[in-house]
Amino acid sequence: MQTILGSGGAIGIELAKELTKFTDRIRLVSRNPQNVNPSNELMSADLTISSEVHKAVQGSSVVYVTVGFPYQAKVWERVWPRFITDVIAACKENQAKLVFFDNIYMYDKDHLSGMTEETPVNPPSRKGRVRARIARQILEETESGELTALIARSADFYGPHISNTSVLAETAIKPLIKGGKANWMGSDRFRHSFTYTPDAAKATAMLGNAEDVWNQVWHLPTATDPWTGRDWIEAIAAEAGTKPRYRTVPAGLMKAAGLLVPAVRELAEMMYQYDRDYLFDSSRFERRFEYAPMPYESGLRETVAAYKRALK
């Protein structure tokens, strides 16, 4: 049994599809799980409750964590460490391997222009400190020999699954498709990597079913030579058949708006990712698995087409 904790998001749904290449026993766990493949086992669970985490993991050989808790620092600080502690304990009890789907919030902000698995960990944000803490907890368990696990890291992502967790979709793709004006956080002069969600899911499934990848951090396949903010806006508008109208949103304005709007405040602490080049290197994974990530032109074409159908 291979189990996905947090199966309802963009990554969880794509991952469920990809796991059929390796097993016909897949358990999907979320508050309201939806079937992805005909043979899936569905389990409703509140993953903030320890007993329900243990029940969800029971009988699993591999457990994938793709859950997304509310995007609030205070929630992350309260929920994530306890949840990871429960998952680790449940995996150890069941002798299950753990695959943790991660982001790059824990990396030093002065080392974002060529991020590899060796990039220094020095989180500049509250949410980054939570991510660093739980990653360290997982890796310390592997070093003790008590747990077999790996961490699969993605850059910011985009893709054809309609999701409100993609910043690129919410700030640029949706507004431009509707003929409106996009918002690009920070400066539009810097290059910014984005991971294509089907690539991320395929790679996560491959890692979870390989033999020589465990107890390590892996970057998930992401196209090289990313575009600047302005390039992204122009490419999205071209695919959408609309004008590339947009505004840049400086850090100062985000902070000021955050005093009034809590959701904006949560994004404001991440603005450092948009005032410098954000370049994600996945060459290690690509070499190991002989994998070529989706080029940006093709991935964006698929993504915009999906959103255009959904927004009709």
C-alpha cells in the first residue's frame, strides 16, 4: 500500500495518477478524498489529529506527504511540527518509507541564484523556519537509522491542475485570461524558476519507488533558463490571447497592505524571493533518472489552456 497524505491538492492528484505505474494499491487521505483512479482506497481524516494520522498510515509501505495546511505562519508553527512528529512515529511503527514533498523556504536568501541540494539552510521567514525545523527532524531520524525517508523539493509551481495554491496562476494567469491586469510581486527584471506540477508528481513517484535515493534531499525536475517576470507576463498573455497588462507590486506596498489584509501579510514575508534571481537546479535528479523537464513554452501552453477551459 502506498499512501498519499493530503491527496486533494495539485500535487496529490497528479501523484495518485503517476503511482499507478508502480502499484495498484493506493490510499488517498484528506478531509474529503476524491477518487482519482478506479481502484483507489479513500480515507477521510483530519491530519491534525494524531490518532487519525496513525490510522491513515497503517499498513503502508510508502507514505507521501503532500498536505497543505492554511498558509499562515501561526498555523504552520502550531500544526506542522506536531503533524510531522505523528507521521514519523506512524511510519516507524509500520516500517513505512516516508517521502516528504517540500519547498525551498528554508534556503538562505543570498543563495537563491543557483539553488541545489547543497544550498545553505538559513531561513529568512517564519514559514521558512518551520520548514527548516521539520526537514531537520526528518533527516535526523534517518541519520539515527530509525526511519527511511527522503525530501523532494520543488520550486514555486505551475501546471494544468486548477489550484488556488499557485501564486503564478492567481496573480498572473487568471487575471490575464480574463483580460485584466496581472500583479507581479517585486521587480519584473529578475528570472524566476517554476516547477511544472506533472513533472513534480512524476518525479516524486519515481523517487518513492527507487532503491538508491533514500535518506537524501532531491530537487524535483524543473526547466532551466527561466524567464524574467516581464517575460512570464508576456508569454502568458500571448497564450491567453490578451494584452500583457500588469503592475509590479513592491515590497513596501505589500507590507503596508499586510497591515490591513492578513492574506497579503502572509505573502509579504516571502517578497525576498522576487527581488533577486530565483534559479532552481534539478540537474542531480535529471542525471540519475535521465529525465528532461517540461520546457516552459510547452508547460505554459498546457497550463493556460486548462485555465481557459475552467474559466469559461
